Amino acid sequence: MHSGSALSLRAATPADIPAITAIYGPNVRDGIASFEYEVPDEAEMAKRQAAVLSGGYPYLVAELNGAVVGYAYASAYRTRPGYRFACENSVYVSPSAQGKGVGKALLDRLIDDCTAKGYRQMIAVIGNLGNHGSIALHRAAGFTVVGVLPSIGWKLDRWVDCVLMQRPLGEGDKVRAG
């Protein structure tokens, strides 16, 4: 992060939905990190945020000099009960704030929050094998590539891969009672 920048992280609230929607929209419209085709409106993004929060997962925003420039949240990796100790992360940073430590700060805090909640594995599902920034961000946070799903999605008139990365949280896969 550049010196003089005031980066702060906090829990996201419904008041952040316009900024979150604005950050996510270009990823849907112009990018291949998300496999959605239609940009969700603020009402849809509010429903999604409420679902994450009602599931007990963390949902964070990053502010740089008072403006929301990124967000991150965890959610269920899969819904069947055997997966209850695993979570999936999502991190989005405004293009104007990329390269300033925002993604790292969000992901590090998300890892800490999910560890504190008792999750044991975090999964990143990264659209596009060429998404070097996201892959590097996750690798720096202790994730390893555990697989690639070649040509799994169709977006912007081309086949797109998914990279699966995984990181243990807390005691990871050590056995625990209960």
C-alpha cells in the first residue's frame, strides 16, 4: 500500500450495496472472472449480501481515503453437511485501487475471520487461468493450486478455465471431536 493512503476494513452493511454493485458490475459486463452474463442490480446484490450474512459468513468492505474500493466475503463451498467446515471466498477490488494492497488486506482479514468461526478449509474458484493477479494474491495468502477445470465456462465468446485453489484454516484437516 502506498504511504499516505488511509486503508480501513470493516463489516459491510446494506448502505455499501451501491458501491459493491459498482465494483462488481464491470467484472460481469467486461471480464471473465465472473461467469454471470447480466449485471445484477442493487436489489439483487442486497439479497446476496443478506444471504451471506444470514449464513453467518463474514462480508467485508475496504475503504481507501473514505471511499469503498473493494469487498470480500465467504460463503458455503457446497451446501451438503459434509462440507460445513469449508468455505469459498470472493474478493473484488475496484480497478483504481488495484495494486495498493486492498485485495491482500481483504483476503487476510477474511482468512482470520473464517478461521475464528471454525472453518477448516478455504477454497478460491478463480475464473480464467490467465487471471494472474488473483492467482498471485491467493498464492501469497497461502493458497495452493489444487486443480484446473479446463474450458468449464463460456464467456465473451470463448471458453474459460477455472482455477481451484485451497488453503487450510486453523487446524486444517487435523481430526477434531464432534
